[in-house]
Amino acid sequence: MINKVVSSADQAVADIPDGAILMLGGFGLCGIPENCIAALIKKGIKDLTCISNNAGVDDFGIGLMLKTRQVKKMISSYVGENAEFERQLLNGELEVDLIPQGTLATRCMAAGYGMPAIFTPAGIGTEIAQGKEIRNFHGKNYLLEMAFDADFALVKAWKGDTAGNLIYHSTARNFNPVMAMAGKITIAEVEHLVEVGELDPDHIHTPGIYVNRIFQGDNYEKRIENRTVNKR
């Protein structure tokens, strides 16, 4: 059996180069690869293209890499809670590809399935459709969207075994399974790393065939986003 276990996040991301295209699992602040992000900041690589549902917040998640100016381009579906992101975007310091959330998920899935592209009705009649092929099926227009081509996928799971099989916990499942399928090299950090045979096969969400490296993370903050409303 191939040994997929690495000792730390630093070792897991050691060969990620400047200019890499990365997928980062998570939704909001839930289920994000906190240890891998910290290791990328420590490593100091730059000019990254990050594919993620969102861009974190100013002091957590991908927002930390934006603060250190390591991200060249963001491909996301929601970016509304990051002041530094907004500043860089408005000043022309950051490339941004804002796409519908369903399209983001399906382009990840297409990459995992080995499909070069998908057709979707999302984006028809908007700026998103500019310069893209539109084809009519059964009287309805669909937009051609290309599958992602990511060098690495960084995902976070609740539990994993040494063969790379992963189980996610509740809503932290989110984008992690489809991104784990889609990266050329998938790196998984887990809260609990166990031996092969300790996971119930019926509960596994990501089969180990998709995972190249796995390590047990630590010091997870697991931040929770809070809705702020005006007092009555």
C-alpha cells in the first residue's frame, strides 16, 4: 500500500510552487484547510490562483493570504466579507472571476469526472456569458463552461485513514468532496487520523483513490460566522 501520510502541513505543501492553481475546500469559514493555509503563508509562495467558494475574511482563511499578497487571482462565488479583498479588487491589484455557486461546484465535479466542459443555463443573459459559447438544447440556451484545471486541491475532513479515505462532519462537507476529486494532487488534513479498517466503509465520503497526501492537523479554530443586525 502506498504511504500517503506526511508528518505536517509544511511537508504536505512543500512542493507547491509560485504561480500554482489551488482549490481550497470549505464554505464560508466552515471546513477550510486551516493548517495548509498557515503552511502556505509560512512558505511565502506567491502569484497563486485560488479556486474557492469564498475568499475568507480579513483575518482568517484565504483572507490571510490576501493580506500577505500571495494571491494573484481569485475564482469564487461569494466575496462579500473581506475588506482587503475589496480594496485589492478596486485598486486593480487582484484578478477576480466571480461565477455562480452551482457553476463553481459543477466545474469542480466535471474535473473530477474527467469531463472537459459542462453546459449550464446559469449566466445566460449576463456579463458571465460574454465571450463564451452558447448552445441551444430543446429550445433553451446553455452556456459552455470549462472544467477547472487545478494543480493542487487542499481539503479538510473530520476523520481520515492512512489510505486517504475521508469522512466529513455535517456542513463541513460542502465543497471538499468535489474538490478532492478534481485536483491533480489532493492534500487532505484531518482532525483524526486512524489506521486502515477503522472507518466504516458505508460512511466514507471521499475514497482514498483521490487523495495523494494526508496528515493530522492541529489547533483548529473552527470559527463561526455571525450575522450582525441592527438593534430594534
